[in-house]
Amino acid sequence: MDTKAVTGPVQKPNATTPAQQPSQASNVLLQATPLLQPGQQLGPLQPNSNLGSVQQTSNPAGTYLQPNQQTNYGAVQQQNPQTNSGAVQQPNPQTKQVPFQPSNQQTSLVPYQQPNPQTNLGAWQRSTPLGSLQPSTPLSKLAPNATHQLIRGDRSMLTMSDDNALVSHILGSHTPDGRDVDVKPLLRLVEDILRRATLTPDTLLTTGSQTYLDSGFDDKTHHTSFLAMLEALSYTIDRIAYELAYKALGGTDAHQTTVAICNMVSHYGWDAKLVLALAAFGLNYGEFWLLAQIYSTNQLAKAMAILKQVPGIIEHAVPLKPRFDALNDLIRTILEVTWCVIEFKDLPSNYITTDVPALASAMIHIPTAVYWTIRSIVACASQISSFTNMGYEFAFSPSEAWELSTLTHKLKTILEHLKKKMEECIRYIEERMDVESYQMLVELFKMIHIDNMRVLKALICPRDDVLALVDGTTKKRVNLDVLRRKNVLLLISSLDITQDELSVLEQSYNESRLHEMRLQSPYEIVWIPIVDQLTDVKQRHFEVLQAPMTWYSVYHPSIISKASVKFIREVWHFRNKPILVVLDHQGRVVSPNAIHMMWIWGSHAFPFTTLREEALWREEAWRLELLVDGIDATILNWIKEGKYIFLYGGDDMEWIRKFTKEAKAVAAATRIPLEMVYVGKATKREQVKRVIANIVQEKLSTCWQDSATIWFFWTRLESMLFSKIQLGKDEEHDLVMQQIKRVLSFDREGSWAVLSRGSSVLVNEHGNILWSALFEYEQWKEKVALQGFDIAFQNYVAALRGNSHPCSRFEFSNYAGKIPENMKCPECHHYMEKYTTFLCCHDEGIVPSLLALATNN
């Protein structure tokens, strides 16, 4: 049967009954002698035993070995029922007394190590009380000597104990009966006691004239449920407090006291064991320091303080500083370990179970943490007892502070290990929760809702008490309710969104504010920045981007959950380039990316649905207005006048000189009104600037000198291609799509030009072919008189194209969003081959990674 700790009243030491007091030698040997095997009978001590020699155990006390996860902790061998562990053997009159030999103060606690997986904790050994108690005279100071013996002997126990054997004691007494106690309110109360009682020597010098009443103390501790719980636990707390106080006075071994306390709380969980022991210590500790704080102003407290030698301690506060520092540090560590154990209990069981390696490992180590935490509480209680029974003279010993520091080091090492496991558990839980939230978002966007609030809260911020948005007009934080039942355009981007992009969006947004139709069917833009790791630099960049915005934005990037980011990336195909997801007033996605509509048609594309996008394309045709609409009013005037217009681009200055020269010569020869406009390139912005400077200086043609205009032209052109791809248009039978692909492909290869007469596009060709056609005008000039310039030029260009095989190339940035799986060549209509290309554009100050689609025809 299991041996139970004696819980009845314990007699105080009596100087007239010497048999009750252990001698110094017996106490040392009680901790140092090797443990008996289970079931072994306790034999009498032989008179010639050498009590002074202590055999060192194989495992040092500080050595923390990894417990074997295969160990059956439930199997604890029964103790000999004939052995009364609470009884003290009577002294043998024939036994020769051995002089007291203190433990070696140089012994240090070895670092925390993992428990030995080979250790079988199912079979544990118990120590045998060796030696005999020596008679004592009535004049002996028994209790102080016993306390001194306890503290010195505890160092020997620390250095020679085996954590596996110690834990077996705890596991053997751990028989929880299923009671669930919410110990957090009690721990907060105890923590408040310890915080107010844990003083430094500096504050000790003035505590006599101070009071520490806090009217703001948490009133929750006075709730009926808490008081009922406290009443139910008060008996156990009082028993532990009695055990801590009087076992320390009687010189009982700290390990035995720890085991006795564990027996008292055997039916409670690990967290409750710690809190109950800590509450009992708080009673004694708080009483001592309460007297220290009020004894100078309260006569009753003064009389009690004198009995407990409090004034002497306060007078010697400064020399006691090492002792106080060590005690305070240990108490703080005890509290940290206790909270950590509670955190493990509070982990949500629906997201993590004990079969998860991190939690399984932590649960193996928690019994060790509980043992050493209670053991540390016993040590702290012994320190307080030494203050009140042995006076401040005993407290001056630096070795006593060393004992506390040693325990602190061990507890901190255990705490560090538990915290590491807690971090792993939290990461595991967050991953599970993110997966659940992601699936919830996927299902939520498949459902039909009354309004858009449910999807917006799930995507941006589910908490009603958080003002998740910033109003771009007032710059004040507002709730998501301002978007209720409105069409919402979610502008999703990284912090790399450019000022050019923001300027075009702002222009379209401001135009929509003035349109009468928007009063009946309003829409709002909400900026959602996607930031993987927010640094101080990125935070400042975010604020710079947010400041001039006139629409709504989330108040901070961190409120966007990982699940929302994953949903945006995987379902809406966000990479790094801005996208504009359109939600109607019910929260349905009516366009997965309307940014292309915004670039092409601006606010005219409202309500930015896929149906509206298809309708707008049906109204378009391959004409020059499609390329330059809203960009250059001068070109639109030329179109109205029916002029011939060359739009050309590239970065080859020599080709530009030859091309413009030949174009002007042919126009003069055929007497056609010709205008030429240089529109740059989609990339190489700095090089384009140098080309523009040369064109202006040499007066070769008209050119767009504003880099934002050039950027917008090429962005619209690329958006047209993406819009067509997004709608799944048939490439072979879509003339607009084929011609857009030709321009983009020519731009990647070098130079190009488009010739139109008014709005009608005559040719769209590679630069070398067009230059050759113009240069060889003499070969087809006779056909101009017969067929007209338009047909004659088109036929000759077509003939030259048939003799050449230019390479068609399309490059899609990895950050551009959804990339087509395949694409047909605009020349031969065969599927193109796919390649991966790495491009470094130094003149633009960026190093983009591109996914290139290319083929040779």
C-alpha cells in the first residue's frame, strides 16, 4: 500500500525530550546515504559504522536526464507496510557519536540535462533513516540548529539527487480524481501578496512608515464563486502552510517535506499542486513582511514583530542584500514556472493533443518542474523560518544565498525548456487555426449572404471592438460597418505599389465621386497591404503610402491574418503586383481582379463586374483610340483630322534616326499628312529617358516626355492582354488580342511601329520590317498610284514579313498574379514553348524576376 504523509498535528520541539531532536550527524547521513531497494528491511545501525564518509551517487543532483517516454509512470512499487516513514528511530545507546561534518560548500549544481531514457521510473527507491538521535540537554537551541542543519544538508541532497527517482515520488502520489479547479484567480491573489511583500533592502529601510493599500485591487477576487473555491481549498492551504513552517523548524529534510506536500495535493492537477503550495507559502511570507511594513505604526504588530526578531532584520537590511536578492529572484522564477504550467493546461484541446511531440515532451517534464518548484518553495519557507528563529546573524552567511541561487538556476533552466516547448505548441496551434480559418474563408465566399459584413470581417478583422479602417478623407479610424451593403473594391498590394499606380487609381476614384450614378450605386476602395515581415522601415513606408490616400485603408498591416493572406494568394492569385477584387453589396466576388478594367476604362467600367468587362470589350475594336484613349488629347485630334499617325517604340537610337528619316521621306513623296509619336518601352525607363532627350534635341518626332504617361500606356496595353486572358477569350479568332500580343512581343524584341490613318490601324509590325519597307519605297511606289498608299504599303509589308521569321516573346513577372498555362503565337498560332528567364534591369534600380514565355518561329 502507498505510504501516506502524516497530516495530523506535529509537536513542537521540546528541549526536555531529547529523543525527538535529530543530531547534526544523523541529518547529514539521512541525505547522503544510498537508498534501499524496495522491500528491503531496515536493519539496525552497526556501532562501528563510519557515519562521516558519504558515498557519492552516480548522478549529480543538478543533472536533469530525459525521461523515457516508454516509461510506465503509473507503476510505483509499494513500500514496506511495516515501515513507518513518519516515525523517527530511537537512538541506540551503544552507538558511537561521529563528529558533525558539513557538506562541501564548493559543490555546485551541474547544468540541467535531459532525463535518462533508460531509467525505469516505475521502480523507485526510498531512503533509510540511518544513524541515531543523540540526547540533548535542556539548554540546547534545538530548533535553530535543526534549521541550520536542514539548509546545509539540503545542498548535499541537491548535488546527489537523481531527478528520475525524485519524479517517481511525485508520479507515485499523483492520483487526480478529475476535479477541475480554476486556480488563476487564486494565483493572481498570491502573486499580489508576493509582489507587495517582495522588497529590496532600500525599501526595507522605509517600510515601517508606509502602507501598501491599493483601492484598485481586482474586485473579481471577491466574487462569490472565488470565495466558495477559497473556502473549499483553505483547509489544504493551511495544512501545507503548517507543513512548511514547522517541518523547517524541526529540521526535516527538504525532500521529505516536498513529498509530504505532494501527498497532500495528490488528487489535484499539476497546476493546482503548484498554486496551493504557493498560496501556503504566501500566508507565511506575507505575514512576515506585513509585520515589517506596519510594526512602527501599530502596537500589536510591534509586539509580534519583536517576537519574530523583525526589527533586527530591518536594521541590518543592507548587509542582507545578497540574501534578499537571491530570495526575490527565486520567488519570481517560481511564479514564472507556475504560470507556464498553467498555460500548458489551458492549451485548447481541440487544436492540440498529447500525441503532438512538443506537448508530449512538455508533459514528461512537468512533473520534474512541479517537484523542483515545490522544493524551491520549501527552501524559501526555510529562509523565512531562519529569519524568525535564528536572527539576522545566521542570514549573513553567503552560502545561504548560494543555495537559493542554485535552485533558481535549476528552475530557470527547466523554465527555459518548458517555454521552448510552449512556443512549439503555440506555433502548432496557430498553424491548425490558420488552416481552419482558411477553409472557413473558402466556404464563406461560396455562400450567399444578406450583406457583405460577414465576409469583410472574416477577411479583414473579425473583432467588433477594433476600428479596423482609416477614413482617407478624415484620417480617423472607423468600423467596418461603413462598408455595409456597398460595392467594395479591395485594393490588394505589397508596399511596392508605385506612385504612378496610386495616381491613376486616385484620378478614377475622384471622378467616380462626382458622377451622379455613384450616388445611387456607390462603391468604396479599401487598401489591404500584404506585408510578410513588418520592420520599422516598412512601417514608415506604409505610413507614407497611406497618408495621401483618399479612400479607406486598414489601419495596420498586422490585422490581416495569415489565413487571409493565404486565401488572397492562393484563391485570388495575388503575387506582388496590385489586384483589385470587387465585392458586391452581398459580399460576392463579381470580379477576381478589376485592376485591368480600371487601367483600361477607368470609372467608366463601374460596377467592375465580369459581365461589365465583357460588355465593354464587345464595344471595342482594333483601332488607335484603344491604345491612346485618355492619354494624349493631341493624338485624338489628329485622329479626327484623318491624319496618318506612326506610334513607335524601342531603345535603339540608330534605328530611330533611320526610321524617322525614311518615314518623313515617304510621307513627302506620297504627300500624306504624317505625324509620329515616340512612346518608349515597357521597361528600361532610364534608357528611354536618354532616347527622349536625343529625339527632342534632334527634333526627330513628337514624343511623350512624361515617364508616367509612358508607364500608363504600357500598363494599359498589358492590362488588355491580362483582361482577355482572364475572360478566357479564343486567341485565334480575337483580332484585338492578337494585335496586342504582337505589340508586346515586338517591344520585347526591340523596335516596332503602328501606322494608322485616323482611327484605322494599317500595319502593326516589327521595326526592322517597317524600316525596310520605307527604305525600299522605290520598289513599290508605282503601286501607290494604282492601289493607293494604304493598300500598297500593307501589301509590301506583308511580303517582307513572309520572308522573315521574327521571334515572338512574352514575359510575365512572377509577381504579376495568375499566369496563363499556355499561349499561342500571334504569328503562326502554334502553342509557344515556356522558358524561365532571369532579368536584371540595373538602369531601373530594381532586379525583377520574370517568368518568360518564348518561342522561335
